[in-house]
Amino acid sequence: MGNKKNIPSWQFLFLALPGIVYLIVNNYIPMLGIFLAFKDFNFSKGIFGSAWCGFDNFKFLFKTSDAILMTRNTILYNLAFIVLGTILAIFVAILMSELGASLKLKFFQSSLLLPNLLSWVVIAYICFAFLNSESGFINKTINRWLQIESVSWYTEKQAWPGILIFVFLWKNAGYTSIVYLASISGIDKSVYEAADIDGASKLRQIFSITLPLLKPTVIIMTLMAVGRIFFSDFGLFYQVPMDSGALYSVTQTIDTYVYRGLMKLNDVGMSAAAGLFQSVVGFVVVMLANGIVRKTDSDNALF
């Protein structure tokens, strides 16, 4: 065999250069703006000329009457998304794994992935086609068939927690299930064959083999989701409810509040303070969650 050429390391760095540039421009350079959270930003004076204001931006953000409301909504919705999203994604992944390597699997994978590729603007108008009080499918077809009075969905705040959770699961469960499907595909098939020989039913195999072996993936996915528990999907909470003021009590989250504050009050400092708060709290929550996992099951901890 001939001598293998030693490839210079700079060639690998050059190959990774686009990704490195993206990380620097998109993730690291914006971090220089953190100090905006501690400044009374004035457009005429610029970033460096604006006066320092200490923690006033944080006080303004959390002394408002909506502070508890938006924090509660953000946390509770994310907890629901994590729990229900994980259960549904695993359920879908197990169903798809039973199809084997066939055209049916590819069809269902593509179909379930499609909603994740749609923008929230498109999804908002799909929801509007169902929920519109005058010509929506639910009022015009289903309610009329059931002889129920039309409902003004964009003012009925009691229904929106369920609607938002349903829309989130419809959009994201298919994408997340692919991760779990990949983990299931990596399980040694001889384990299932041995269980089948021992007379274990399909349900018993799922609970005794599949779910226990999915535990590391579930933990990693949950830890990643927990890190964003103080963030919310802006499109879901702003565009899907069509920014209806009657629904603010159930759709107001930290992100939508900051956006409305930025657009109406033009307060850059408050927006920066909210972003910094979300990032710091998310980091702390991930560290705590990972610490708990490391103490109970160190093999499955992130670090």
C-alpha cells in the first residue's frame, strides 16, 4: 500500500469556514450589544453616546401589570409543548418504525415534515380559514351541521390555549419524530427478535425495549427544550391569533410583549434587557436540569 498523504489542517478549517463565519456573524457579534440592556438608548446619540441607566430597563420590563401574565404564559405553554410534544413525537416515531423501509414510510415522513416547512404566516391564514367567524370552515360547516351557533373564535380566549397547543404540535411533532425514529432505527433488531421468540407482544416490546432505549435521546431533547423555556415562538403567539387584543391574556408572552413594546414605544433598551434576561435564565435552567440528570444518571447528561 502506498503512503497516505497527510492533509494539512488548514484545508479542514477552510472547509468549515462558512459555518464558522455564520456562527461569528449570527451568534457572537450580536453579543456585543448586551450592554444596550443597561443603557437609555437614544438614536441621536448612538450606542456609545447614550447614557447608562443601570437596571432601569429590567425594572421597566418586570414592573408592568403584564409581567406575571406574560411570564406565566411563556413558561406554562413551553411546559405543555415539551411534555405533549415529546409524547406525540415518540408515538408517531414508533408508528412509523413499524412501517419498515418502504415507500409508505417515505410518504408519511414527507407528509409529517411538510407543516414544519410552512411559515407561520401561511399557517396563520390556514387557521383563519377554519376559525373565521363569517366564512370559516368550523362555523360555516361543522357548527351549522351540528346546529350550533357561530363562534367568534378571535375573541373567545378560553379556546385559545388548546388551539395554540394543537397548532404547535401539528407543525412540530412530525419534525421531532424524525429524531426519535433515527434513534429507534439504531436499536439492534436482534433484541426485538429475541423478545419475539420469548413471546413478548408488540406492546410489551415497546414498553420494555423501545422506550427504555430512547431515554438518552429524550433527555437530550428535553434539556435542549428546557433551555428555551423563557422563549416563545413569535409566529405562533402573534400571527396565528392575528394580534387580537381580546386574546392578550392567553397569547401574551415575553417575546410578543417585547415586540409590541419595541414597535409602540421604540424602547430598544427594554428589548435588549428582555433578550438578556431570557438568555441568562435559559442558561441557568439548562445548567440546573443537566446537574439533576448528572446526579441521577450521569451517562445521559449533556456535560
